[in-house]
Amino acid sequence: MARIQPAQPEAYEPGREPGRGRRAARYAVPVAVAGIAAATISLVPALADSGDPALPTVTAEQLLTKIAASDTRTVDGTVKIETDLGLPSALSGGAGSLFGGSGAPSLPGAGSGDSPAAPQGQLTQLLIGSHQLHVATDGPDKQKLSIIEPAAEYSVIHNGDQLWGYDSKSDQAYHQTLPQDSAGARQRPEDFPATPQAAAKEVLKAADGTASITVDGTAKVAGRSAYVLLVTPQHAQRTTVGSVRIAVDAKTGVPLKLTLTPTSGGKAVFDVGFTKVGFAKPAASTFTFAPGKGVKVTEGGKAGAQARQDLPENALPRPAGSAARPTVLGSGWDTIAVIRTGGGLPSGAQKNGPDKDAESLLNSFGKKVTGSFGSGTLFHTRLVNALLTDDGTLYAGAVTPAALTDAANAANAAK
């Protein structure tokens, strides 16, 4: 099948909804660790049913047009996410986890008051293992996502300018009134999941001119017939992204499933999709929340720069106010995000308490590397790699470790 590039990429630009004001996407994929993770989590996903339904033949261009033309704004379904980044088991589960959950520690100054109900900590647990979710959306201003565990449940609810998180395990809640940007649009937290359509459109936007996109058969997802789009990076010498498969509902054009396979092969890094889905409007009560008697509520008021400025000098890592905004090296799938954190791993007298515990966990999957840039710690996963130099510069992306060290060496030579 001939390789093609997506036609009229502006038609499926994230952040644009049919019949509503159109805004430019705020994020590009891949850009950094957080960008890739957020896009995958926000797909609101499930494992495909068996069987390849017989559907009329379509071209990739026609299927992309169908996605762009989809006017489905309401979704209610059950989701399964399976994530295999190849991280050590020491970093998943338990009180020492760095990847969220009610037992995980929070970085000081994260603007959550260290509440176990804050989305910033809870949603990152989706980066490890298998999880069952319930997802409901009613347009861009109403969403609810619940992480369902055997003996507990965590929910995050967005309704207009109100954001609530509730953790049943600790019986605590988190509340924030979301600010508006200069245009009057409501700003949502970066790590709050968007619609399934938005995540797939981010991937397709990244693929514009940088990947081959073909129709790779059909599939059954959550009992619905779907076409499968295959996105394969092109001219990317150092990316760790092998391919992305997106199952698109044949009737509505809504993405139902996303599978990302790394260049190293083997099991998918992300396999996320609906196991049950409907497109009727969820009840209005789905998006309301009132804390019960005795529930401890943490108010989240500090945002962005102020929260970053409040970080202790030896926090890990410590963004340095506006200087923590990432710069970008390269383009397309080989993109590397560079962040000046203001400090490397704790050393000497700083190695005590939480810092010592954090360093021990990080060192369990990191290794020391050296180059003309000096020395640093390289953190490796099956998809995202990161290099934190001893002077506090973080290089991260869906690229090979060699690409990161080369970037650090080049930055040092340019000084």
C-alpha cells in the first residue's frame, strides 16, 4: 500500500471542535515526557474484541477526514489501559512509588498541598501497569474520569471552572477553581485527561509530513466495528516510536483504541481502549460533586510559576520559575525537550530524608554517564528517555539515549 501523508492537517488540529470557536493546539507530540504521557492518558481508551469486520474500503485520507468531521461530543464508557515502559518494579505500587496513587509522595510546592486526592499525583499512576477506568464526557467543559481499584476508587471531575478530585482510600478531596486565559477561555490542568478525539488528533498532528499513514485493516473494539490507522514515523533516525495504531469507529469517526509499539519491538508500550462505550449524553449529575461529612478538602490555589518558585532549593527536580519552560531541539519524532531545572540529583549533605529515598529509587533505573557536557544520570525506558546533567539540565524525549548525550555535548560545545 502506498504511503501517504495526512491531507489538510489543519482539519484535525487538537483543540478544535466542530461548531465551536477554533483554537490552536497548545501542545505538540512528541515534545517531552509529560507531553507523550498526557496524550496517551487522555486518549481515554481498551483491548480490541476478536474478529475483523467486513467494512467498505476507505483510503487513509478518507478516514482522516471522517475523524475531523466527527461531531461526537458525548462519551460514556469503560476503559482499560495497559502500560509497559519497562520500569523497575521498585517504582510501581506501594508507599514508595514515584508514579502516583494515594500512597505516593508528592513533590513539595506542587500546588496540591500534598493532597492524595490531587490529580497531579493520582493520574500518573496510569504510567505503570494495568488499570480499569470509567470515563464520561459532555463536550470540552465537562469530564469525569474514575480509576477503579479492587477496594478503592479515585475520581477527577471537571465541570466548567470547577475541578474536583476525590480519593476514597484516604477519604480526602481536592478542589480548584480554574483560571481563565487572556481570551477568557478556561484553563485546564495539563494532566487532566481530554477527549479521546483530542489525543488521537495530537498524534496525527505530529505525523503531518513526518510519517506514513495507511489503513491497516479493521477491528472490533468494545463491540463496535472500526478501521485501523497505522502511523509509522519516517526519516526519524533516533526515535523510540516504532508505530502507532489507532482504531477509529466506522460509524462515528471517534477513536476507540490506541496502541503504541516501540522500535525495540515486543509488547506494546501503551495499549489503551474502550471495553464498553456509548455516545448518549451522560446525566448532568455525573459531573457534580459535593464532599461528604468528614471529608478533608484541600484547596488548590497556587498555579504554575508561583508554585514552582515555592519549591525548596534541594527539591528533586526543581523547576526554576519561568526558566523551567522547555526549549526544543530538533523536529518531528526526534524532538528533544530541554528544561533547566536549577539543580541535579541531591548530593552530599542534601542526601537525607525524602531526597535520599528519591535518589535511591531513581538510581535503580538510572545510570551515570559522562561526556564533554560533564556528567549526569541517564534514565531509560522502552519509550521515553531522559538525561539529567549534574548542573540541572534535563534532556527528554522519545529518542535513544545516544541522541540525548549527543544533544548535551552539542549544547556544551555551543557555549
